[in-house]
Amino acid sequence: MSTRGRSRARASGRGARSPISLPDTARATHIDTVGIRRPGFGTKGRATEIIVNCFLANVPSQIIHHYDVISPDEKKLPAAVNLKLITHLQTTIAPDVFTPRGVYDGRKNFFSSKELPFGGQKSMEFNVPFIDGPTAAPATSHRGPRICQVKLTKVAQINTEVLRRFTEGLQSADANVQTAITACNVVVRMQPILSHPFNTRSFFPGTERKDLGEGLEAWRGLFQSVRPSFDRIFVNVDISTGIMHKGGPLEEHLLAILRGRRRVEGKTGLRAKTLDPQCLRFLERSVNGIRVIVMIPGATPRERVLKGLTSKDSSAVFLMPDKTKISVAQYYQTVGNGSIVPLEFCVVKEGQFMRKQIPQEKIADVLKFSTNKPNDRLNKIREGRNALGHQSEYVQSFGLEIDDSPMKVQARVLAPPRLKYGKNSKRPGAEFETPQNGAWNMKDRKFYQGSAIGGRWGVVVFGDGRSRQGNVTEMIRSLVAACQATGIAIEPTKYWAEVPSQGSVVHDQLKRIGQRIYDGHNKVPPSLIVVVLPDGPVANEIYSQVKFFGDVKMGVHTQCMRAMRCFGGNNQYFANIALKLNARLGGVNVAPDLSDGVSRNLLSPPNKTLVMGADVIHPSPGSEGRPSFTAVVGSTDCNMTRFVSSTRAQTSREEIIDDLKDMSMEVLGQYKQTNKANPTSIIFYRDGVSEGQFQHVLEKEVAALKAACQSLGIPSAKITFIIVVIPFVADSSPPPKMTPTGLETARPALSSMVTLLILWNMTFTFSRMAVSLERAAPLTTPSSMMQDNQLSPDAIQSLTFTLCHLYARSTRSVSIPAPVYYADIVCSRSKNHFEPETRSGSASEYSGTNGGPARDVEEVKKNFKPLHQNMKNAMYFVVRVSSSGCLFDGTLNLTSK
């Protein structure tokens, strides 16, 4: 690929290149930044060089013409349908206007490398026949095809020279820069999303897939994003996973769903006389809204949206609009275009995303499909290069050139923090350990601070075939042994256990055993109720009811275990349960050794530092009447191991945390209650903010945090406000080395690295990457927005890196600081703050009044129950992480977000 000799948003042409190195931060002092200006770079750690899944790009200096796309249709069409309309417009309706063809994001933005000939006007309207799709009204012979009016209006001209100036530190990150980056992203995405199913992040060629059963498939996808860096532009490429409805005959699809829920032989399960109403309703919920291709003999195949199922057979009679009677069979012989279609005529269209929450029992298979070692991940990216469309007509018409080989970048390997355990461990000299390859081992070690369960605990085993008394006794013995081995004080024989009959009311059973413990211990409430969940989908609903009972209604700690794991479970499983129990019940699993490290002065007790985390999660696309949920957590000890939380429901898809002042006051109050003093320094990590919202968050949320401090009489508290973003996922490995026996590929380092790849020139940022044995974790970028504490880059990096080793549930470093994980978990558990009877379908859904989205959101907020007072100072939110040491991240697209 040759260079065309034009000015580039990259320092020089292709060829041999040294890894990206540090620029001079002192230049261009007049450039505005979001937040504070970078004071310099960190110096700690061992320098190294790594290969990442990013590809250098040339962006020529040119004018890109930006148009708004407006359609007067009352109902907003899906992006895929909009793309079909614009493609039809460019290729068939007005090809002379669109030469060369422009690119479109499926919503509002259309970009062209040439100004469109609108005859001197800023706008032009086109009549485009509607492309038959899921929302299309049926065409009739006397009316002809439906016509859509599409209006394009020129709104701006973008000179891509701003990208060169920005990457060289000579240009602020203003709207022009953001629009230029957006245009480049639309260019590289255009061909892939025209050719394959896509969501907002990835596209899915369908060449690699896994059958999950019950009519579902996992598809391998590809994600790509154009990003600015030091002196150059690059394209980050990664693999992702999407969950699809399996294509094929609808009859087979429905049978697969039934087979996953009960025993079905042959096709008898779909006969009207054998399909009970409950099964029919379940099938309707499973397939409602999916697209099918109606293939009636003698008629043109048409794509329709499935709205429901009926058990009526072909002999059923119904009324036509003219009041004449006709059977289903007669109708399809004469008309063939009805709203009731015989099952055998329907085929499920391939490539449809499952819009609902993935079934719990499928997650293990999805993770297995999604998990890849870094080198394998990079190889899959290389294999998928042809599908990326980097040689498409769209990329070529805009002059973009993208390298074929992944980039090499400089990085620093930070020394991991030394961790402290409890005394009296079996292993000699086991009080301290320095993690190796990002992991540490709790075997034969005591927790740094063990909790106490005592004899005030009980076990409830909900209906399962393995819940015989012998199995229950053995399970309890294994759990007690794991607790005692790690330092949790628990009475091995003084407990209550019940195995209620199937169909028992969860709330009643939990209250019953809690009352028994209460009465048997001089009116002292239970310290813990262990609940064994049955296998299958019903476990999710029971889990949600258990957490509502414990966290919200009664204020008692609960621990759920799956029957398939705990009956006959190995020691490792119960050791993992002990990790969660200890943190929830007030213990500390490991603590950082603050006698070493550049952040020790900040965290020493005299400095009274409070570390906080905050996040917002939003409802899935297309959901109406559902709120967003917010969470704020804060540490209460100098070791940053004990956290309290506050959570709220707020207006749907609102990025700013509305109640941040009140929530921060709750956390600050808990800190003062625990430490008998107010904090003098606050380190605030904020997750879930897009780059375009940085300034808005800075203005609103820092002000809210300061107002909280002012209200509590601590206006002098010094605040460092840090945004944590996951701009892309980076796989890394050292470059291959030539040895006497040939080319040797080194095993990727498993310790965490601070890379210099994605840093913007002037904004105070750095990147941290955790690499696991199986897959790369998200590369996270803490971006310091506001800082009163005057911390050095090394101090912030050291603190952030230490926090990545303090996620209580894990014995492996995680990819983002622990407070951020905790805030994310608290948000995700918000669905457990509603009375079980107000939920519909699944525990994650809420049934509103159907009085409109605004009214439904207000009702949801009104019915959102606060955390029980007993749990205010408890880490009730400590949950399991995946095998890679991190929660689901941006690369695991289980829904169509």
C-alpha cells in the first residue's frame, strides 16, 4: 500500500517504525484540555515493547461534507432499514448525485468526500420506495409500493487537517475534531454493516458460531474503531460475541425451545391438542418480535414480524373484512397475505440479535466461546481482516489507508503491590505475598481480617433432586471447612437447615428459618442464611427474591449457591464462597502493604483519604418506561478494602447522576461514622462516561461532590476526580524473537502494564491493561479531570494499580479499580430493590402502568425500595467474577447494545 504524497494525520509514511514514544507535554501551552493539563508522565516500572491489536491509519487532509438525514416518518425506522433506503437511493434512485457514494451511520449522519450537487441549495428531498422489512406495511396491488421521503441537508464541512493538528498537540479536542473522528468511523464501518448483522459496536459475519440450544446461537463478531493517538491515527480491532436467534424453520426453532425446558419427542409437542396454554405463552414470550420469512407456495417470500402464536389449526374459521367466513386453509389458497400464517410456512431469518437477557444457564457456554488467549485472539482478528472492509470503495473514496500489520508500542510493567494476609496461617512466612503474573494464592493462608458467623446461621435448600439429607450435610461440612481454613469464625454444628417442598413460597421459607434462629438466640437476628438454588431458569427468580428479602426487606446477609456446584463441589468452589462471605460479613481478605509504593503517603491513616467510585447503567435499547440506575461507593478504611454504597433509580438514559450530592453525603456520613473524622482527601473514580460527556460531568458532578462536602462542614476536602473509560480492548504480547531453532513467540506477560498507546497529548491520562491466561481484559484509561491533591502521574498510577488488586472476590488483579467494579455491581443489583410481584417475565424486568414512558419511569422510581439500614455498612454487593478475573466487559456483547 503506497503513500499518496498528501498531508497526513500521521507523522510520516509507512515503513519501518519505532514503537510509539512520548511527546513533549510542554508544547502548545495555549491548547485547551478537558480537565487539567497533563503535568508529565510516570517513570516507574520496567520499560518493554508489546504488539497490540491496533493498525496504523493514514487520513489524508481533505474536506469531508457532512449532511443531516431527515425522514418525516412518524415511526423511527431501525438503522438496518435506514441503511437499505440510503443504499437504494445512492445506487438506484439518484446514482448521478451520489458519485462517489457517501457513507451513512444509519441514523442522522451522512458524509461525502465530494459536495453533493444540490443545484446551489443546501437541501434536497428524494422519494425512495420502501425496502420491504420488519416494519413495512404490506404492499397492495392497487396502491403500489410505499414511498419514503428522505431529506438531506448540508450542515458542515470538515477539514481533516484538524486531526493532524490534534494528534500533534496543536489543536484542542473541539467539536470539529470529534466530528472528523466520527466521520472516519462511519467510513470504516460502512461496508461491514451493509454486508453483515450489526449492533452499535460490532458486526457479525456468521462464519464462526456455536449452537447454544433452545434456538440460540453465539456468533463471533468484529469490532473496529478509529482512534487518535500521539502523532498518528490508528484503528483498534477486536473480536466480540453476539447472541442470535438460530435461523431455520420456525417449527424446529420452537421445538428446540421446548426441548430445553421439558422433554419433547418428535413434533408432537407443537400439536394444538397437546400444547398447554402455559407452554404457548412461554413460546410467545420467547419468539415475540423476531422476524420470519413467510414462504407460501406460489407467493413471493416476504419478511414479517412475529407478534404471537395461536393453537388454532388450518380448519379454523374467521371473518373477513366483508363479514364473509373463510378458513385459514382457504384464505391462504386465495389470498396468501393474512396476519395468521401456518407455522410450516415460516422460516426464522438468520442474524437476529436476542434482545433479552441471556439465560443464566447459557452464560458458561457463551464465556467458553468468547474466551481466547491473547495470541489466539490476535490470530482471529487477522483471519477476519477481509471482513473489515479496509479495501472497500468507501474507504478508498475517502482516501483512508490502513496498515495490514498490528502496531508495536512502548509500555511499562509496574511492580505489583505487596499484599498482606492474616497471621497464624499454615504456610510459613505467609503473612506477605507479591502477586506473580497478576495472581496470588490463598491456599493455606488466613484472611487478613476474618469475619464471624458464629452459630446464628441457617441453610435453605430449594427443591432439587440431589437435596437428600446426606448430600445437604456433606455440603454444609465442606462450606464450614472452607470458612474455618481461611479464618472465618463459624460454629460447625450449630445451624438450622430446611429442605422445603417444591413450590414453596421463597419469602415464607426465609422468614421461617430466620425466625427460628432469632428465637433460638435470645432474640438476636441471624448473621447469615445460605440458600441453595435449584438448577434451571427458575433459579434466577428465586435468587432475586432472596436478595430482596435479605438486602432490602429484612437486612440479613444471604449467600446463594447453585445445586449443581455445591452438591459434590470441590474445595476450590467453597474457597471461592468463603472469599465472598468474608467480605460481606465485615472481614478483609487481603490488604495492601502501605509501607512501600509511591501512594503510601496518600493512604496513610493521618491523611484520611476516602476513595469513591460511581457508575450509571441504562436500560437496553428499545426499552420504554425503564429507568437508569446509579450507584456511588466509598471506602471506610485506609487500606481501601471496606466499602459502603448508595443507589438510586433516575430518569432513563440520563448520564449525569442526578442525586450525586445526596448519595455522596450518605457515603461521607458512613466514613465519618466509622473513622470518627471527616476525610481530608477524596479520590473519585467515575465510570460509564463517554468522551463527549467529559466536560458536562466535570461541571455538574464535581460541583455536586463539593456541595456534599460543604453541607457536611468539610469544604476544605481536596478532591481528585478521575474518569475511567474503556476506549478499546487491547491484546498484547511481546514481539516474536528469532532463536537458533526459528521464530519464537513469547508468552504474553500476565502482569499489568501501563501503555502509552491511546493517550491524548495534553489531557492527563494513562492506560492500564490486565492480561489473563485466557484473554485480555479491557484496557482502561483513568483520565484525571480535576485535581486538588496535586498527585503526580506515578502516584495516581500506583494508587489505581493497587486498587486493581483489591477486588475482594478475586485472587487475580482485575482490569479497573475495585471501587468502579463495586459501583457497577451495585447498579446491576438494582433490579432486586423491587417487590417481586412488580416484576414481569424475568427478575430483570419491571411491570409499569403502561401510562407512557415518563409515567412508568416515575412509578418505577417510586417503587424502588432503599437498602435496609442493617446493610448500609456492609459489602452486600460482592459477587462472582468471570474466569478471566473481570466482569463482563465491552467486548462481550450479549445483547444488542
